Amino acid sequence: MFWIIYIILSLISMLLQILLVIHIFYNRRYALRKTEKDPMSYLPVTLLTIPCKGIDSAFEKNISSFFALDYDNYYLRFVVEAEDDPAYEQLTKIMEQFAGDSKAIDVNILIAGKAEMCSQKIHNLLHCCSNSPVDAEVFAFADSDVCVRPGWLSYLVYPLRKQRHGVATGYRWFVPTRNNLPSLAMSAINAKVAQFLGNSPMNQVWGGSMALRRDTFERIDLKNLWSTALSDDLSLAWAVRKHRMKIMFVPGCMVASYESTTWSKLFEFARRQFLITRVFSVWVWLAGFFGALLPLLGLWLGIYVAVVAQMTEQPFAVLYWVVPVFFYVVPAFRAYLRQDMIARLLPENASKMSQARLADILGTGLWTLLIFFFMLTSAFGRTITWRGIRYKLISPTKTVIVG
């Protein structure tokens, strides 16, 4: 009886994996097609806000990229908590060096002060939006640990020409600055998330590359929502969906994030991301949990069952090896599809990602095991550490600063 049930469940699981490959193939085609279009026909006045805390990897390279945007109508604002933040001095030097050659209307560094009821990042964003120029029609946001290309802002605001598009978003791609195992793992795990973005109602917002119209900001009452929230992007996605507006993924706004990490930092990062997702959208978290569990069982349990089938001399025992081979080859093919896509979207980084590309494709079973472990750890507790500050997540709209 066990063998019959195992065969039936394996066939169902394999069918689901094939459907997933089809979905990712369409996402890849959508991404490559969309980046071929010229977005220069819609250029509203835009306020671009970059919150900063501490010095990220490739900080000068990242920050200088915001000065080089090929966009005529944008205000550039960097926001820090206080002048004693190490980022403030570096921002001042970079601004003196690059501001004169920028197309930005003007550039400023704002001091937001210390957050009390929301995350420091959101507090910085709200401070900038509350002091925005009166002619700014679009609010755009980016993180200080990403490097953008000259056309990034044009691509980002283009979908907002339609009122039903509540928010436009890109996503990051980790480019390891050191090819140690935890950095390769971080790149591969992040890539597995990125592959699900496309022309889909299931899109999520990513705060490191996002924009919305000013009237949308007011319509969804984002100022009030953010005032006690932890996550800028997940709370924004929640509000946009509540008002029946669309989240538009913009492939031209995929951005490189030059990072290296250690196992302890990777654990902190991954658990934080998955825990925030669990609190804000438990159904998305559950989908990710079982999405990691299925190929994990298919590969590792499949190997165990195939060995037992041969040891117990089951009929056609050699065919049981089809399951673990399938659950290695198909996820590896998905990895190839996403790596080929990003090499086309970020060609200037293709050579830097050669080892990460190989690790993603060949190490797919290991990365799935890691994702499952990180998701298990995120199933418990509500306290996280983010940029040196501890937060307790009470609900999607309420956060307490622990210390």
C-alpha cells in the first residue's frame, strides 16, 4: 500500500513542479520583453528618497548611481537618523563630488531624528514625504545597498501613468563580492524568490526599488499606516491590495546589490525576511513553506525510498530513482532560467556572477534545505534585529521598538 501511495503522491508533486517551471518560463519571457520598451514618454516630477543607516558594502558606488540617473524631473533626498551616523559624513562627501553633474533638480541630506513607534527606515521615509516639494507627483524609494542604472527611475515610474496601478516595484539581485559559501547561498536563496515576480496578481512589493503616485499615497492613507509599522513594502502591498489596485513588477528595475556575508549574518537576514512575511501575510509564508518542503522531500526522501526499493527488491525498483533525479534536474533547470534572465537584465554584472550562477544551478538541493531551515526558525517568535535595532512585531500595522 505504501508504494502505491508514494507513486501517486510523487506523480502529483512532479506535475506541480512542471507547472511551476511553466510559470517561471512565462515570468522570464515577460521580464525580457518588458525591458525592450522605451519608458521615456511619462516623466512626472518625482521625489526620490534613500534612507541610510551606516555604511553598506559598495556604499560610494551605490550612492553615486542615484546622481547619474537619466531623468530630468527628480528631487534627490538622502535621510539619516542623526548627523553622527557614519553615513552622514560619507553622503556629504559624495554629494559634493557628484551633485554638480546630476540631472536632479536639487539634492539634500535630511535629519529625521529617532523613531518611536515604527521602524527607523519608515520614520526616515515619512520624514522625507512630509517635507516633500509641492510639485512632486510621484514618491520613489530606494535602499542604500543597491546600485541602479541610469534608466532605472524612468522604468520605475512608467507604470504609474495608469491610476489602477497602485505601486511599481523592482527587486534586488545579490552579486557576491566574495564567493564564500554563505554569500553564494544568499545569492541563490534571493534568486529563488525573484523568479516568482512577473505579470502576476501574486507580486510582492520590495522597498529597495518602489514608487507610487502622491495621490495614491494619500488615498490609501499610507502615512497613518506606516506610523506604527515595521515593513515599508509589505504594509504598502497590504494597503494597495485592500484598495483593489495592482502591484506592477518592473523588470527594468532589477538592481544589483553588492554584498558578502557570513553564516550568522545570513541566518539573521533570512529569518528576519521570512518572519516579517509570516506576520504580514501568513498565506504567502505557508505557500513558501510547502513550496520548499515539496522539492526537499522529492529529492532527499526520494533517494531514501529508491535505496529501500532496491534493497527490498520491489518490482521495477530502478524506476524509483526517477523521482529524486527529477527533483534535482527540474529545480536546476529553473535555476538556469532565472540565471539566464538576470544575465540579460544586468549584463554589466554577468561576469561577476559566474560562480554564483554555477552554485545556484548545481547546489539547488542544498539551497532548498537551507530555505526550509530558515522558514522553520521563522515559525516561532516575533522579535527581530534590523540594522542594530530590535523590534517586536505585534501585527501587520503595529510594531514595538524593544531596544
